[in-house]
Amino acid sequence: MVVVAVVVWFFMRESPAWTPNPQPLLPRITGALKLPLTWQMSFLNAIVFGGFVAFSTYLPKYLTTIYPEQVDQIGAGSRMGSFVIAAVIARPIGGVLADRLGPKLIASISRGAVAVLAWVVSLQPPEGIVTGVTFLAMAAALGAGMGAVFGWVPRLAPPDKVGSV
């Protein structure tokens, strides 16, 4: 991390189109909190990011409890790692899709997919391909949803409040 910090500090430059916001931090935040958009995007982000955190945290316990004969703690941890990686990879893909197809559509598809996949999980299918594909698809849907939400904010927020929102 230190190497990356040094590289960024010495070699990265700000965009020529970027201008710093001279307004103090507290007024910027309170101004953003007054916008209904801030609360709407926070709610959507809580669903997709909160779902990601909840499932990635709970997944090892779920697998070792529901499938104790097939999944040990090491296997459950590996699957949780795969879940996280799938979500991280899907996040920029969700952002690109939101840019091309619209963030509302991608966020809606993401939430719908998560609901369907959570229903599949609730059925406790036999451990194996079905559970693996289900959790990876859920991770991808949650990641794409996060990308869609982050792609939505700059479209709706006033330009001087995008960062605060």
C-alpha cells in the first residue's frame, strides 16, 4: 500500500476538468443531507452494499451449518472469498451497464435477481453446483447493483454535490 501511495502521490494528476469545491465540509454535507436524492441513493446503496456485507459475512456460517458434512470451515472461507471476488468484479461491470442501459434498469434487475437467488438459497438446495452458482450469481447481482447506484448519483445530483451525495 505504501508503494501505491507513493506512486499515486508523485505520478497521478488531477483531471483538467476538475475544480476543487471551496465550500467547507460541514455545509456541503448538510446541503447534501437536505436533498431527497441523498436518502434515496443511501437506501438503494444500503440494500446492495448491505446485502453484500451481510451475505459475505454470513456465508461461511450458513454453509457450515446447512451443509456440515460437505463443507468444512476452510471450504466455506474459500467460497466466501469467491463471493467477494465475484462482487468486486461485477461492480464496475454494473457501472458500465448503468452508463449504457440506464442505472434504474440495472439496479432493478440487480434487486430482482437477488430476491430470486435468496429464495433459491432459502430452499436449501443440495450442496454443489447449484449452491455455488447461486451464491456467485448473487454476488454478481449485488456487485452490479453497487455499480448501478454509483452510476446513478452523478446523473441526478447537482454537480457541486455529487461527492457529498
